[in-house]
Amino acid sequence: MVNNKSRTISIRVSSEEYRTLRTVCAERGIANLSTAIRAAVADALGTAVFENTTTDPQHLAVARLQSRIDHLEEQLAQLAGRLLRETPDGRPSGSDSRPRG
């Protein structure tokens, strides 16, 4: 049987939900979100099909580390954005504490 996936289904999730999904996939050794979502839908409909998964401890450890690295990269990007928006004395960029008048 050829496993040709030619249809696309879109769902909306929050940034936090997306991070959680990626973390869970990495921790369970699931290849990607698409595989996890297909399996969850199949399970919800009563036909559990999990493909492209592994229980190899080394693979799972690497996947967990990658997930943590991804999370740290997101946090660093957010911090860098905040730092770029602040002045050297810690005030938000564009704010002016000089008295007016």
C-alpha cells in the first residue's frame, strides 16, 4: 500500500499549545507534528495508528535535547527583542522622561 499524503488540514493553536505539542512529540520520539496529529485524530475516531515512532533511548534523549534547545532559542529571541526595545537605562524605547513644558 502506497502511503501518499496529498491532502492538507489546517488547525489553529496558540504559541504555547504549539510549544507543548513540539515538546511532547520530541519526548515521545514522534517524527513530527503531522504524524502526531494524524495519530491523535485516528485515535479519537477509534483507529489508533502510530507510525514513524521509536522507543530507542538514544533517539529519545536526542529528541528531548533538541526540544530544549528549540525552547531556549525561542526564549533568547524574545529576550533579544525586549533588549532592543529598551534604552540603555532600562526604559522602553521611545519613552521620554524629560519634563515637558
